[in-house]
Amino acid sequence: KEKTCGFNGTSTCTNTVKVYAVGKNTFAIIFLGERLNAGVILDVDASELVGFEPEAFHNSTSNLLLRTSDIAYSNVETLNIKTGTKSAVVNVRGTSASTTITTQDEDDYFFISSDAVEIPETAPTTDFLHGWLDYLEGNLSLNAGLGKHRLLISDENSTIGKGSIGGAAVLTETSLTNLNGDSLGDIFYNADVMGEYWSSGVTLWLGKNDDTLDVLSIPTTKVEGLRTVASVHAGPGDDVLQIQ
């Protein structure tokens, strides 16, 4: 590497562009070093990529990636998010911080997966969720207010077996834990005791490898005349499900 960078032009230059594969079909192209704020224009030819969907990120500071419709963060240990009073559609694709999301008193929809991209028009009816849970590095807590809520959790495209380290993964009325030992965070979900809980349904998709899951209890509703349907879909691996 040449030593032509830095304030005095005597420092070793860094790699100015890096390309990372994120999963199987996603690539992140990152400018850094001497070219970070140099107004470099990059032309990417994606014509040969099948099913390619671009996502444009904007660098608003030297260390923060900001997308107009998302929350992006770095070097955060605890993240608390509280939504407004209207019905909320919550897509969680990953967590690096311990994350708590609290909604208010309307019917809310929660989608937990690397590919979660639901909108108000699709949230009530979508019946399949692509992606995986391998980006859940920190614990995720969902606190839903009054209302009739829906929760979809998908690991369907993961090749990492869940419940393979430190015992089986565990599904209960309020949590999904021990997905991959200490490597992944746990998922906790609660609803206001005066509401209709998860009466719009709870669905979990397991991945493509060998998964082990113990079902100790399932989400319910306390409202007379309503019930919650909880579904677990096993993948193509050799899965072991125990209902206790």
C-alpha cells in the first residue's frame, strides 16, 4: 500500500472500498478511509443477479448508516422503542443491542426475521415469512398494549440448527429462548392483560438444518369467545419437537 494518505500525506492508505456478503444473496458496499467523503460515484451492474432488490443507505455521519424508513444504530447496548397510539407494524430483522419495543392500544403486528418487510396493507394477511433469526445477537422484548395482536417469527432459511447448543430451544406462552446457546438473543413477548393478547395468531418457522424445540406452553387470550392459534412449521432437517 502507498504511504500517501493522512494530513501530511505520509500515512499508509486503507482499502477505500469493501464489499461484504451478508447472507447468501445480499451484498454491502462500503466506502471508508480517504474516499469516505470524497463524493465518489459507484456504478453497480446488477443485471445478472436473479431477483436482485437494491437497498440504498446514506452515510449521514462518519459512523452512522441511516435509511429513511429504518432505525440503524451502532455501539448501543440498550435500545428502547415506543410506538405511537395507532396500529403498529413492527419488523425486526436483527438486534445487536438488548432491545425492547412497546406498542400502544391498537391491533399490532410483529414480524421477526432477517427478511421482515411487511407494511400495513400486508400485515394482517401475509401467511409466510422468509429469512432467518441469525441476526438476533441481543435479547428482544415485545410489549404489546391493548388490542388483538399477531406475531410471526421465521428462521425458515437458516442452515444453523436451533436448539443444538446447551439443550433444546424452548417455546412458552411468553418467550422463545435458547435458540443457539449464548450466540443468539432470546425473544420475549407480552400483551396487556386487559387486551385480546395474541388472538390474531402466533406462527414460528424452523430452519433447514436439524432443530430441537420443546413446547412448554403457547400464547393465549383471556377474552371469552376468542382463542389463539399457535403454529410451528418444521423445516427440511431432522427436527425434534416435544410438546410438554
